[in-house]
Amino acid sequence: PAEKAEEKPVFDKELFKRSILYNVMNMYRKNLEEATPQQIFQAASYSIKDRVIGNWMNTQKAYEKEDPKMVYYMSMEFLMGRALGNNMINLEAYQGAKEVLEELGLDINVIEDQEPDAALGNGGLGRLAACFLDSLATLGYPAYGCGIRYRYGMFKQEIRDGFQVEVPDNWLAEGNPFELRRPEYAKVVKFGGHVSVRCDENGRNHFVQEGYQAVRAIPYDLPIVGYGNGIVNTLRIWDAESMGGFQLDSFDKGDYSKAVEQENLARNLVDVLYPNDNHYAGKELRLKQQYFFISASVQEAVEKYMRKHDDIHRFPEKVTFQLNDTHPTVAIPELMRILLDEYNLGWDEAWDITTRTCAYTNHTIMAEALEKWPIDLFSRLLPRIYQIVEEINRRFVQQIEEKYAHVYNVNVQEKIRKMAILYDGQVKMAHMAIVAGYSVNGVARLHTEILKSEELRDFYEMFPERFNNKTNGITQRRFLLHGNPLLAQWVTEKVGDSWITDLPQISGLKKLADDAEAQKEFMEIKYQNKLRLAKYIKEHNDIEVDPNSIFDVQVKRLHEYKRQLMNILHVMHLYNELKAHPDMEFFPRTFIFGAKAAAGYRNAKLTIKLINTVADVVNNDASIKGKIKVVFIENYNVSNAEIIFAAADVSEQISTASKEASGTGNMKFMLNGAITLGTLDGANVEIVEEVGRENAFIFGLSSNEVIHFENNGGYDPMQIFNTDADIRKVVNQLIDGTYSADKELFRPLYNSLLNTLSTNRADTYFILKDFKSYAEAQKKVEAAYRDRSGWAKSAILNVACSGKFTSDRTIQQYVDEIWHLDKVTLQQNG
Ligand code: 26V
């Protein structure tokens, strides 16, 4: 195991101070008084990097020496957020660094705020990858993250006139102090052209790609610091550079326009992260990005292995590839290509190696997120890869035929139609990932069960042993220790600090849930965190919110299935009630939203406009005496998320049951002592199982009920609209001018609820169906909050029962049940 040294090296404050002053001088020819906050951030980051670099070398040397099995976590997205604060936390240097900065007259928060988020991801899937890297390093497992160094990350969101405007995120503008460029590990990646067959003197066929365009992949390494253990793993992200000097394949020498195209390919390839979440768009450049980083990463994995070994057949004993959704699935035919064409293996040998190396995680059952590439596009861009996919498919279809040809009651053609990798002119990436891998996992128990019984049923029938569940988790180092220092300190006072690397220890808080003094302390901390968020809101939105009101929060990507629309319709309903009965009992509420919408997603963007419009009306209506406030937090991201989770009383997890694969925000709220108001969807099911149904507010259709309606029909939102006056009123307010002089503005939202023409069925996500039970659950929230002690008890129990949801547990399960890695031992601590 990764043992801590007997004597932990303490953080040397004097050295850190001198280092900052030296860096400011050396980098900017300034002394501290003259330096800008950005310059001080850069200087401090280089000082921290100095602390990291020795551990980084040690760790990589230990990997060299011990030659352990490694996981390559292949992902199009790593939503890392900021590095400086996180690295100081994991070096156990945060407190010391804070004091040093104070002594220099600087506020650590101001310095941290200078750093742009590394937002190389959209939402849950990318943030999960970042939490996994943190846990892998903290547990001492040999791992690489493999991804893309997008020049522009997730767009910055500005709200203008209530509408979302996307602003480019030039996160590298000031340079990234933690990255290391590694040109010595550059790789060449080839696109397009055609494949010729050459027969060698032994009569063996060789497949050669000719007339291609090539780009050079240059890796940049980012250190992933384990908590307090001296381990530093690597996130390797690839940049694209042109081959330079108009170099072309001999086949195309002299083709000027082709040389220009090749230059352009390199220039555009890694420009920007596609801002879609749960929606497949079929863009050619996206497929190029996928093959680009996968080809470079697989080449590197094979070369690295062969530097130490001579038998490629034993590759799976030392290497495993975890495919984060289907986006990296070209790793399968790429590994096959290298084994067949470069190592001259036979098909069966190559297939055996590949299928023992690759494992696939599914993150969504949303049909519109399934990746299907048109065959003509795929084969034009990746001609040799496509040949290999054809052969994989041919053999798989044969396997289906062998299995089912003589089975009573099974229509083989139907099976092939549903399961083939190539069908209907498309390459189905999920099918390839399942067929060519040794593991398929979902990300919460319910999600995995739905995969087995519905979406991937035929595959489960054929390969039941491949399917397994790995319920997601989050890192408590970022989302409690860094994001909520007051609560972290309190927890440590009560139960010791072992929770930092062993979150289930936090259950020691259970015994305090009934303790009046502990309840008071907890509520005081929550209040301080609400003040911190109120200040942020005042600064960013110029809205005054009451820190004594209930902070009711929904922050996540904007998507119809997540039902932000139901939330805001309910706010409209409460507002109607308050207007009609000004003296009714009402506990003040602050409804907080944060969400980015994919740039081309009309209803999502309109929902943002609706929230902002309702906010304008409600916040400025003196007649309700500030009892309801609505706040839309601009540019929700990893950094402001930490402040938001810490301040939440109510965690809105209200997706249509069966649609949210897991959710991870739900876990971050729980860890910070917010109470879940949610459906029995994704990991909410397991959260409620841990904390008890009496410590959550559960409402709405079950996933079985939703699936039943979807398969058999029988839901008519118009009937609800016609019979329920409260619902009719809010839905009509979308188009009657209450919230917009332009009555047509919100018509598409109105139509999505009632009009069968827009989709197969109106109200695809059962908003009207669940509305009443949601409103009732909200009433229970209010009643519960009036009982301050009862609320505190529930909130403390949520913190105390969050132990399961650490990504340390998730990673340990991946290690035990899929990857089979050993921890590395370090000689000395850095
Ligand atoms: C899919 C696609 C489709 C192709 C184009 C762009 C694109 C970008 C991202 C995705 C992934 C969508 C899947 C996803 O993000 N799932 C989320 O994964 C979280 C981590 O497992 C989980 O907590 C969320 O419930 C799930 O929605």
C-alpha cells in the first residue's frame, strides 16, 4: 500500500514565502507590491509546482521500477476546475499557504480567484473523470488520464436581457502554470486517404494507408496530486500541431492544396470542446477529435509497454483502457490496427488482447445521446479503422446467427437489426464498445438495472457476465475540505480528520444529530455559508437575498429531462398563491438556479429566459414583501459550485424518473448538509437508502411507472390541464402576457407541455403529471424548515450518511471488480 512516511514533511512556510517573492521577481521583474493579483497567482502556482515536481518524479520512477498494471482513463472530457487550491489542499499545505499569503498582506481567496477554471468538460461526465483522477492518486493507484487540450473549454455564459449568450473561454490566455509540454512523446495521427494491400514475400497481406493527411499530437502533462501521500499521477492532454513545412505523404508530394488542408486540420482540430451534453450532433470534426486523442493515447500506451516488455500478447496484464462513454470507442479498432498492421498479429490474437484490455462505462439512456456515425463519413475519415470495424461486425453478426438461428421464438434478423455494429448506414459506437470489451457498467444501481432490462437488454442476454454497476461518487477533498472550510473544520472537531481519506468515518456525526448544541453550531455554519453566497449574488446579480430564507437550489446543465421548467412553474404557482392570499403562511424562499444550455437547444435556452423573466417580476414586486426571491447564477461552473453547495438548504434533484443515470450534484449537496427534494431516479435512490426516506422529500412517478407509460401510452397532459385550475393558470401564464409582452416568446415551452405535434407525446418528461406531488413535497419542505431543530437533525444526518458517495469508494470498486490494479509503494515522501 501507498504508505505515508513516518514523519510527514511539514509544509515549509518560510521556503514558500521566499519562493513566491523570488518567482514574482524572476518572472515579472517586480516586487510583491508592484505585482498584480494575476502575477501573484502565477508566482504562487510555480511555487506550489516546485513542491509537486519531486513527488511527481518519485511516483513515475516507482511506476518504472515496479512496473504495475495501469489504467488509462480515456475521456473526451475532464472538468478539472481550478488547480492551485486543490493542489495546496492535497499537499496538506493549504493552511500554511493561507498564513503565508496573509503575512504578505494577501487574501488566498483573491489569489485563487485569479485562476480560470480548466473547464474541459460539459457536466457530470467530465467532472466524474476529474473526481476519479483525484481518488486514483489519493488511493495510490497507477493511472493516466488521457484527453484533449482544448484551446477553448466550456463557453462562459453571460446573461443579457435574460437570455444566455455564449462567450469563448480562452482559459490558456495567461498560460497554465501547472502544465508541462512533452514534445519528446509526440505522435503522428493519420486521417483520410485510402488503404492499399501489399503482399509480402511470404504471401502475407499488408494494409497501408496512403494519401492521408497527418497531424502531430503533442502531449501536455498535468500533475494529479494525491492527498497527503506523495503520489502524483498524470493527466495527459493532447494538442494538435501541423506536421510543418508542408510535408505530405510521398503519394501526394507536390499537392499544394492538400498541404494547405493538412495545415488547417491541425489548426482546427482541438480548438473547442463541443458544448453538448446528452445530445449527439454528428459533427465530423468531433469524430476527428475522438480519433486524434485516442490514436495518440493508444500508440503511447503500446510504446510504453513495449519499452519494458517483449511479448505484446501479455499487454492486458499491464494495461487496461476505461472508455468514458462511447466517445473514446475508436480505441478498440485503433488497438486492433496497431496489433494487426504494426505487430503483424493474426485476427484472433489481436482480438483476444483487445477484448481483455477495453472496458466501457455507459452514462446515459437518453436515446438522443447515442453515438451513431454515418458510415460514409466514418469510412472516409478513417478508412483502415473502418475496415477493421467491418470485420468486427461481420464476426459479431455471425455470432448472433450461431446463437439464435435455431432458438424457438427468436427472430434472428430482428436481433441483428437491433444489435449489429453496422446497420442502416451507421456505425453504432455503444454496440462496438459492448462487443469488444470485458466490462460494461452503469453509474448507479437503478441505471444499471434499466440498462439490463431495457436499453441494452439484448446485449445483457448475450453477455450477462460483462454487466456490472459502479455507483458514482465525488471527491470530498474538493467538495467539502476546500469548498466548505467551516463545515470541514466542524466535522474534524467532532469525528477527527480521517474522513478526508475515509469518508464513511463521517458517520460518527450520527450521534450528534439530536444534540441541541451541535444542531445550533451546524445551523450557524450553514448561515455563514449562506452569507457568503448572498454576497456573491449581490456582487454578481445585484440582488439582495435574505440569508434567513430557505435556499432552494437547482444547479446542473439545462435539459428538459432535468425539469428546471417544472421548478420555475412551481415558483410561478407560489407567486400566484401569495398574490391571491397576501397573508397566507409562507416561509421566505430563495430559489437559486444555475445552468448552461447547449448553444443550439431552443427549449433549454428559453427556459433560462423564463427563469430570468420570472425573477424580474417576482423580485421587483413589493407587494409580496420579498418573501420569494429568484436568482439565476450566471456561468455556473466548478468554482462557484463549491460556494453554492455549501450554502444550500434544499437540493433539487427532480429529473423524470429513469432519465438521470446517476447525478453527482445530488451527492455534493448531501455532503454539505442540504436535504434532497427529488424523484427516485439515478443515485437519489441510493442516497435515500443511506439517509432514510424521512430525511428527504421524495415525490413523483417511479421509474417503472414512467417506463410503463412510455411503452404503453395512457398519459394525456391535456386531461390534467383541463381539470387542475392551478396548473392551467401557470401554463397559460406562459402565453398570456404575464411574463412577456411578446406573448409568443414562451409558446414553444407551452407547446412542449400540451401540443402533441411537437413530439410523439406532449409533455415528454411528465412535468404536469408530477406537478401536484412536487408542490405537495415543497409544502412539506416548508413545514419541516419551520422546525429548526428537526431540520438541523436531518441535515446533519445527510452529512453523516454521505460516506458511500465518495469517489474513493467508486474507484476501489473499479479496481477490485474491473481493473485489478495494485497500489504502488513509494520509497520516501518527497
Ligand atoms: C454525450 C454526448 C453525445 C455526443 C455529443 C456530445 C456529447 C457530450 C456528452 C455526452 C455525455 C452525456 C452523458 C452524461 O454526461 N451523462 C451524465 O453522466 C454523469 C456521470 O456519470 C451522471 O451523473 C449523469 O446522471 C449523466 O447524465
